Amino acid sequence: MKKIKKKKKKPCHVVYTDYRPTPLQHYIFPAGGDGIYLVIDERGKLREENFQKALVFFSFFFFFSFFFLLFFFFFSLLFLLLFLFPNDKNKSLQLLKEEEKTKE
């Protein structure tokens, strides 16, 4: 308060109340959802039906993100197996290509 008072060069008063002037409400906006859901109202009461609707979209999102990560892991492993550990067939193809180049 002293900093504000010093900067503005005006008196500054603090007003204290036992209640919250603006009611506190908690909303959830799920990714891919069709709207915003009030889950805790101004009285602090949980709105179960809105919470369950929002959870449906969260579970849907996490379900597909899990499969995306699994898909990414599979192809990363495939990349490691094919390119970092080449097999004999790949080596023989490389040798054949090199021989063709030397013949030309």
C-alpha cells in the first residue's frame, strides 16, 4: 500500500468485507467439447451433471491421445530397427547399387 500511495501521491484506503463481492464460480471448457460447463456454483456446490458431461470429453481426448502416443512409439521403434540396425538384405542392395555405378 505504501508503494501505491507513494507513486500516486494520493491517500489509499483498504476496504475489507467478510463476503466476496464477486461470487466465485468454477467452469470447465473441455477441448473438443460443445461449450462451457459450470461445475461449482457461487455457493460452493458441485454440479454433478455438468461435471459428468465435461468428463466425457476429457476421457474421449485422453483415449485418443493415448493411441497417438502408442502409434508414435511404434513408428519410432520401427525407425530404430530399420535404419540404425540394417539387415543383410539392405547391405546386399547397397552393394548391388554400388556395383552398377562402377560398371557405368
